Amino acid sequence: MTESILKAYGMDPQVSQVESLTSGLINNTWKVTSEGKQYILQRINQQVFKKPPEVAENIRRIADYLKEHSPGYLFVSPVRNTAGDDIYFEDGKGYFRVFPFIQGSHTIDVVSNPKQAFEAALQFGKFTRLLSGFDTHVLHLTIPDFHNLTLRYKQFETALTNGDRKRIRHSADMIADIKKYGNIVDAYEKIRRSSQVKQRVTHHDTKISNVLFDQQGKGLCVIDLDTVMPGYFISDVGDMMRTYLSPANEEEKDFSKIDVRDDYFKAIVNGYLSSMGDELTGEEQGLILYSGLFLIYMQAIRFLADYLNRDVYYGARYEDHNFVRAGNQVVLLKKLDEKTEVLQQIIRAELQTKTHFIF
């Protein structure tokens, strides 16, 4: 299957070794060893990314900007194929691309200590800061309205009207909980109207597996840039909070295992502010905790809406899979909200050491 693709990138299939890498990735991914060099080969998932050439164009523009303005930054640029393009299309197989494999690097799937959370937050913040002079208007929206909370809430309301009646009755308590937090949507609308909350180059998928680490556990750079689009910093910080704070992930059925770990929260804030610091406006500094509420709430309503719509988007491995995932996120949301006072104290302390304190 990969022979013609390897040839398109100037590799000899007869002397190349191909190893499948599938853990946690949207795109099909392989590690290729060819004539002493190693590469990452990916097939872009067109169910998620409808226009792969636009994804490639975004990444190339960012690569060119960083090469000019931050030449010392490690950015994993795509390898051009023999035609001089960043992606290769083959009828019946799809779109493919190749990246160099960074020797001595590795990824991790689950955050296991605050240091990892700090390093990841540092790298995601650094990525956005280095691109602070980049014109976000030239970036394509690879997933339109990806983090548009107002739209997600409207989709939830539509599911309440048109969804499965039995599942709606079964979800009555959770629906009530979600409606109680409608102020999170109101706050998002204020953000969209504010000139003090900036549109920045935002990664939008800040799970720990999207950071490369060296052998000493130091962050090297961020990877998997398909979701890089114009956005608000709350998307990146919020997704780190959603995926790093609790020892239990979104699949956990035992909700008693869900918690918000203060030391991980501090690590995220410390790492992100160590990079972004004074890049954040005063209004943005006041939205750090909100970031977590925003992203967790949005994921909760997306899971529940899909459950009410009979799992047409995420699919389900068992009958109430998305109901459980939605409930998991609602519990995490409540846990974060309950700790507001303690977490705001952490934020204030970190801001005082990292920035001109204006929050």
C-alpha cells in the first residue's frame, strides 16, 4: 500500500522499513526507516479534515514564518516530495505527508507528573508567543467552528428538541446541570465581542501526546498542527486543564476517581505564563480559570448532544458510552468550579512572578 507513496518521496521501497504507529492519533501514521534516515508518514483523515491541501498550506506558512523570525526554534516541517509539494495525493488512497523523525525524542500518552504538565504548557505557550506577529487572517479554518461554544450550545438545544425521547428522559438531571452553567456561554459571547481578547495562532488540541519530549523529560516542541487556526488562548489552556487536571480521563465510569489536582493546575499556569507572560492582556489574564470551565463545559455538551442524537458523531462502544462521558465531564466541571477560590489564588501568585500584574 505504501510503495508508491515512498517512491513519491524519493525513498526506495526495497530498502525501506515501515512500522505502523496508531496510538491516539486521528491520522493513520507509520514510522519509516530508509537508507539510515527515519521519517513519520501520515495519511490525513479526510473525515475530520475535509480539505487536506489547506491543512498543508497552514503548516507551510507557519514553518516559513518561524524559519524567518525564530530560526532557532525546533519546528517539525513537512518533507517536500519529488514534485516539490508538502502532501501527496493518490486516487483511492488519499492524501499523505512525511515529516522527519526527531532523533532522541518521544511522546507520552498520559500526564503522570506536574513537571510534564509544566513542560507541555511551556511549549504550547511558546508556540503561540513566537507566532504573535503572524497574520492569523491567512490561516484556513481546518475545522470551522471547532471551539465555537455558542454554536455547540445551539446544537445541544436542537438535540433536546429532535433527539431520542427516551434518552432525553434518561438524561434529565444532567440536562438540568448543564443548563445551570449557561453563564459560561454568556461569558464566551462577551469574549467574542471584546477587543482585549485577541485572536492568536492557536493549536486547539493540547493533549500531552502533541508535545515532543527529549530523554531528560524536557519539552522540545509541539506537533500535530492540523487543528492550528485563529483562536483564543482559552482553547489551548482549557484543553490542557481538561486533559491534565484529573487522574481519571473522560472514559472513566467511576466518577469518584475524578478530581482537580492543584499541583497540576499550578504547573499548567506556571508553564503557560512562563512563555506567554505579558503577551496576555489584563482581560485575558482574568480568563485563565475560565479557560478550563469553557473547554470542559463544551466537551460535556458535545458528548451529551451526541448521546441524545443516538451517537451519530462520536460513535459508541456501548449503549450509554456518550452519556457516561458527558457525566464524567460534568463532574470535572463541578470539581473545577468548586475550587475557584483556591485556584484563583494560584493564578494570582503566578501572575505576580511572571508578568506585570494587571489582573
